[in-house]
Amino acid sequence: MFLIAKNKIIRSLLRTVSIGLMMCLPLAVMAADEGVAGMPLSWMTMNACGGLALFLFGMEQMTDSLKSVAGGHLQSILAKATNNRVSGAFIGALVTAIIQSSSVTTVLVVGFVSAGLMTLNQSIGVIMGANIGTTITAQVIAFKVTKIALLFVASGFALLFLGRREQVKLYGNFIFGLGLVFFGMSIMSDAMIPLREYQPFLDLMVRVGSPLLGLSVGAIFTAFIQSSSATTAIVIVLAGQGFISLPAGIAVAMGANVGTCVTAMLAAIGKPRVALRAAVVHIVFNLAGVLLWIGFIDFLASLATSFSPVYPNLTGLAKLSAETPRQIANANTFFNLANTFVFIFFVPLFGIFVTRLFPDRPATISQPIIVPKYLDNYLIETPSAALNMVRLEIGQLGYQVVLMMTMATTALEKKSVDLFREIEKADDLADILHRAILEYLSQVGKQSLTDAQSLAYFRLIQAAETLESIGDILESDLSQLGLEILRIEEKPSATTTAILAKLLREVTIAVSTAVRAVVDDDQHAAQEVIAMRRTVNDEVERAFHQQVNSLAKSDLQRLRVLQLEFEMTDRLKQIYSLSKRIARLYVAREV
């Protein structure tokens, strides 16, 4: 049920309930009615689930805030992932460290590969690096800062509600979320203290110490909640109370690396084969890493112990509780760093393997003539990336409109009835893209948008609507005028035809440049469109002048041709005005 929920709030609630049940059911099963170690069961359950809810809500707040702060740069950062696999891995680690979610990074990568913005080999390096970036969460959580958790909450709250600038509010929301993460961990940890004396629970934790069982628990749990960071954090909470040993914690964390691949696989459903390959690479890489280390968990534990802080003045459970969380976090980081270092040399082999595993499907006649190429529902919750995809999709819509104008120019010059009729069919394809863009934007608009994202959202809606209006003029007016001109016996003169064709070409350039202003968010391109005003107006005046000169010498039949020429000129002038409307969205107000 959680996996198919599309609303972010509903999905977050389901995630909280799911983890709460998985954590609190053992308490209910193992504890007697009177409670554990004198503490009532209802009190333990309430504290554990309440702390869990705060922890998960804090994680959501952190991720959302970081995505909003850095989201506008995500695509430009990922675009720097060249065929150099090392730089790709570094960028993957950087992006994931910024947004604190390897799932978001891999979903972005799958979407970019599907849209053709990134090659398969480029994506492999980024996916490898994402595993390193996600270990930052565990490192932060492993610090014993729960005692000042409420300071983070208070500071973040102050920035969130007293800050005037949006950027300050976003940083405040991040600090507030971080405080909730630590505070939630503190509450969960305190709720579990009585279980130290409850032998059935301790026996259960011993059984989890089996590497295969630990891997399975970590993989299944993470696949269900789609957050390896949450799994690792809960393991650290358990380790902080001495419930789980270092080898067991490492095994669960390794399993979490496999379970997190589910998110990328879900994102690849219905995408082109190249996107599916990117998702499968994520599974193959993470699974290969686990298989490589499964027999060396004890060695990994010893290694983590050797470069982690020690507390010689502590003994027994207190020593275990103080040292194990940091050791698990360090082992998790080393595990992912080592895997990336080893497998980075085999990126081309990964690409060849998944390409052979999932070869391209043969083209079928039943495939749609045109479909949205860039719109990806899994990017909707990252509005900056989703809006960038809309810009690219508007580029495809704009290409379709420009193609219609080119067809009109050729039809006018060659006096082709068939080409004018093809414009009507081409507009049907443009309508498909326009409808898909608006439906996608309606979903993006339901997200929490920053001021900059709201402005981009408004611009994109206006641009899409204006391009649709241009398409309608071409289909309903210009093509019909062209067909009527060709049907009557009296035809426009060669001079008039040449003037109209030149005007049409100039207007086509204006529309094409306006589309480029949208796709590239290019103010200079927008200014070019507005600067064409004199050229277009000169061509319009030239056309009107030619038509007026012909008016005095015209008979009744010729008058009808002139009327159609006037109307066609007026429609072209209208199309140029619409292209200027698009351009003005991307230039300074004074222009």
C-alpha cells in the first residue's frame, strides 16, 4: 500500500505507521501485561512510537529543506557528470550528501537517463557515488548530540518563523528537522532502556547477529520504507542501548544498501530500456558489494574499531553503548567507499552486462506517434528537477509548433494542399504534449514551492498556453486561409507569395527563439525575439503595402484573394505578438 501511495503526506504517514508497527510489535509480543522492568507497556509503546514519528518527520523536513535550498542546482550539478567515472562518483556523493537521500539521487538519475540527458555509463558513476553520500546521515546521527536536540529545535523554529528571507526560513526548517531527528532518537532510546533487562528481547537481538538474517532484515525493512538512512539510524539507536553488536549492525546496514534499490526500480517502471538498465545497475552494484564483503564482516568490524573512538574508562554495556554507534557509522562509510573504489574500474563492464540483460525492444507499429519525453512522475516531489523537465518538454512542444510553421511556409511556396492539411494533424500531436504538460504542472503545483520555483512554475504555464494558442492559430486559421487561397481560381502573385513566405520565415525564427528562451532560461534569446519587432513590422508593412497597391487594379475575384492575404498577414502578426509574450516572461521588467 505504501509503495503505490502518490501523495507525499499520506506516504509519510504510512511510513511512520509501518515502522512503528515493526518496532513496537516486538514490545507487545514479548512484554508481559504489567510491562518490562516495572515500566508499563503502554508507556514504552507510546514513547517508542512517538519518538519514531518525530524522527521520521524530522528526516522529511531535513530532506525537503535541502532539496529546496540546493534543488535549483541539482540538474546543473548532475550535468557535470561526464564520461569520467571518477567525477561522476564524486558528483553522486556530493548531491546525495547535500539532499541526504540516495533514493532521490537515483530517481533523478533514472529520470535523466530516460530523458536522454545522461548516458548509462555516466549514471553508473553517479549511482556509485550516491552510496557514499548517504553515509553522511549515519555519521551525523552517530554523534552524541541528543542532549542539545531541543536547542536545534528552538534555533530552527526561530529562524523558520522569524526569518524574513526565504533562504533563512529553509535553513531554519533544516535545523528544526535535524533537532527533531535527534530528539526523536533520544525519546526512542530512553523508551528502550527497560528492555536491557528483558531476556526474550535480548535473545532476539542475538539471533539478528547472524549475517544472513541481519542482511535480510536490513534489505526487507529498507525496501518497505524506502529509506536506508532511516534503517541505519534505527540500528544506531539500538546499538546505543547495547541491543545490537557491531557485526550485526554492519550486516543490517549492508542489507539496507540492497533494500534501497527498490526505489530506483519503481522509478524505472514504464520508462525506456536505458532507464531500466540504470536501475538494474544500482541493484547489481549494491548486491555485488554485499557479496564481496559478506564473508569479511568480522574484518570490517575490526577495521572500524581500529579507527573509531574508544572509551577505556567504560566497561560492559556502557562501553558497548558508547562505542558501537560510531563504529557502525564508520564501517558503513568504509564499506561504501571501498565498493566504489573497487567497482569504479568496471563501469563499462556494468554497462555491457545490463545492456545484454535488457536489450532494446524492437520497434512496434502500435507505438504512439508522440509521447511526453521528459515528464517523470517520480521527480514531482523534487520540484526544481520537475520544473526543469517541464522546460525540456516545452522544447518538444515548441519544436512541434515550429515544424507546423515550417510546413506552412513550404505549403505556401509550393501551393501544396496536402501540406496545409498536414498542419491540422500536427496540431493534434501538439495538443497531446500540451495536455500532458498541464497535467504534470498541476501535480507539481501541489508541492511546496519556493518563490523562485513559483515564478518558474508561472512562466512555464504561460509559455505552454501561449504555444498552444500559436498552434491553434496555425491549425484553425492559417491552414484554412491557405487552403481557401489555393481553392479559388485567382492566385496570389509571385511577389505577394514571396513576401508572405519571408514574413512567415521571420515569424518562425521568432517563435523558435522564444522556445529557446524557455528551454535554456535564456534572457538573451528572449531579448532577441523582442528586438525582431522592427524586422517583423517592416515585413508586415511591406506585405500590406503590396496588397494595397494591388487593390486598386483588382476585379471581384481578385478582391477575395486580397482579403485572404490581409487575414493571413494579420494572423502572422498575431503569432509574432504571442512569441513576444513568451519572451517577456524571461526578460527584465523594463524591456
